[in-house]
Amino acid sequence: MIRQLWMQRWMAVGRGAIALPIIGLTACNPNPSAQDPNTVNILGSITGDGATVIQQVFEPFTEATGIQVNYVGDASFATLLPVQVAGGNPPDLALFPQPGLMADLAREGALVPLDPFLDADALAAAYDPNWLELGRVDGQVYGLWARADVKSLVWYRPDVFAAEGYEIPTTWDEMMELTAAIAADGGVPWCLGMESGAASGWVGTDWVEDILLRSAGPEVYDQWVTHEIPFNSPPVRDAFERFGAIALNPDYVLGGPVGILSTPFGDSPLPMFDDPPGCYLHRQTNFISTFFPPDVAVGDDVAIFLLPEIDPAIGQPVLVAGTVFGMLNDTPAARAVMDYLLTPTPHETWVRLENYVSPHRQVSPTAYQDVVTQQQAEILANAEIVRFDASDLMPGAVGTGTFWSGMVDYVGGADLDQVLNTVDESWPSSP
């Protein structure tokens, strides 16, 4: 039915019948004369091979409709897009690397709400309520999600666990008992690396976010993200300390705190594949598998489990990041693209070409490249609580500023209260 919907829209826009009306269409394009009615331009932050893949994702759409889709990736997306908007020459669509900028532009009136023309049943069929909510701004849907990074994963080697008699933990206490047992057996439980150039520290923020979500729950997490509770409040302090119980213990992490700060995040899981293993556990998002040695078979040589629960009443929330499409020019062709994005076709094409997880719940499990990615998709589909990466939602001065640097300071031995107070004081004042 959804595929028929965008095909019907094409009948009105794709063969030169641009004058035919589309129900509910409003003229929001600031410069309609500059637009080719059979072309849709998309700006995003994904470059290189990823940009080539995105073009391939839209080939079935172009073949069916005659509408050409041009994707341009730019590493300066976050600064370039607002400049284009201010100049009255935005792209038709944008592929946002996080929802924060999307929300800002929506509140400024630069984005087109999707509810008036996207079929409500189609939306509900394509995305579960968690993802629909993540695409809403002030009650209206502005974003359709393209891809998801599942962050709440722990990687391990099944053969090593079987040989050592280790079992997958189901609670945080069991995970800490396993950590202690591995150390007592002479091994190093965790690999952890936070070095990432100017972005150093983000690995630690992911840990704290995951812990806070499990220990304090989604409502407190949401209040933390919006600074309704201060950064130095007790739940946040507790989350840092739980992380510190692992990261600051030199017996629990390969290389100790110095190793954490000096090891690039992409290199950090590699010792897990040594013989004997340099470490046994690695908590990291799904894309870390792209950094594994080429001879490692994901699903056979390495597997995952969901980071265990802390509070049984909260269970196992899933921390995510991802990319989301928003519309800046309201044209028939742009609407046809958004209709296409509601179908499973582009998402299945995308996951076959790149090893990642789609939040579109009609994507067939057989579209994924391996059983571990299928498992990640199942985790995402079955999650009762999903929350987006907090550092991406916080003001930039905090989320990608003092929060990142605060994690580096904390692992480096700085006083926790001082770290938390510094981050809290950096929060921008309300206008």
C-alpha cells in the first residue's frame, strides 16, 4: 500500500504533470523558480563510499518515477546547512546526523512538517512509537529515520567464553562479578579506548548515558538532557561512579586509565582477538565491527549481548544514534521521495550495501549481512525504551564540549565533583 502511495504521487509529478494538485500541498519553497521539478537535492554529512551508497539507494525510485535524486555529502554539514537556509537556497531534503539541528531548524520554521501529507497508517507501520517520537518536534513529525547505531552492545568471543566457562551476564551485578572473575583468573576483562582526536571522550559519554538510562530511568534521562536536573545531580554522579568502577581500576581495563586515554577507539577492540586474548569484553556501538581484523567472522568469531540491566523495574533500554531525513522545500518531487522513504525498499537496499541497522521495522531480517546485525535489528525492534545519545542532544558547548572533555579529565584522575560542576556551569543560560 505504501509503495502504491508514492507511485500515485509520481503520477501527478513525475511525467511532467506538475500542474496537477496534490492534496494538502502548501508552497513552502522559498525559491521555487530555482528548482527543477523533476530533481530532488539532498545535503548530508556522509561522504566517500557512504555517499555513493546513498545514490544507489535512490536508483529504484528514479527508475520508477523519473525523478532524479542528487545527494551531496559535506563534512561541514552542520555549519553549511544553516548558511544555505539563511541565504534562502536550502536543499530540498537534509540527512541530519542527529536530531538536534533538525529540531532547531524546525522551530525556526525552516523545515516542513510531514504529518499533513504522510499517511498516518504508513508512518505507524514503518516506525515504532520510540522512533516516531525521536522524529517529532513540538508534537509534529519532521524526520524520517534512515539508519540507527545501536550503542548498548557488549562484544565478546564465544569460543573463549566457552573455553573459560564464562556465562553471559543478565544483570549489572553479574557483569561486575564476571569482570572480577576474569581479573582473578589472570585476564584483563575490558578493552576501552577513548582517543578520537578532537572528539576524544565520546566513548566515555556513551558509557555514562547507558548507565544513567539503566539506573535512573528514561524520565530522569530526559530531564538531564534538557538540564531540568543539573549535571552534578546524584543520579548523574552515580552513573559516573559506576563507569569509574571499571575504567579507573587498572586490573579491569587493558592499559589502565592511561591506556584508555591513549588508545584510539577503533583500535581498542583489537586485543580481544589476540591469542591469548588481551581482553574479553568490549562495550561499543554496532559500527565498531568495521574496525575488526579482516579475518574475523562476525557471528562466529565474535558475538554480542545487550548491556545488562541495573534496575529490574527499568530493564534494558537501548541507547541509539542515527541519521534522519528532513524536508526543507515542499515540492511534489520532495514529497514523493519522502513517500518512498516510508517503504522498506530504500532501507533494505541500504542495509544490503552497508553493514548497519535500519529503524524501519518492515525491513526483512534476511536483508542484513550477518546474524549479529540481524540480532541488533531484533534488539532495536523489541526495545521498550529507546533514547538518543544525550551528548548529541545537549547544547554543543556541553554535549560535544565539556561533557567530552570532562570524561577525559575524569579518567585522567580529576576530582569527580569538580568535573561535574565544570560541565554544569558550562550549560548555556536560557535566552
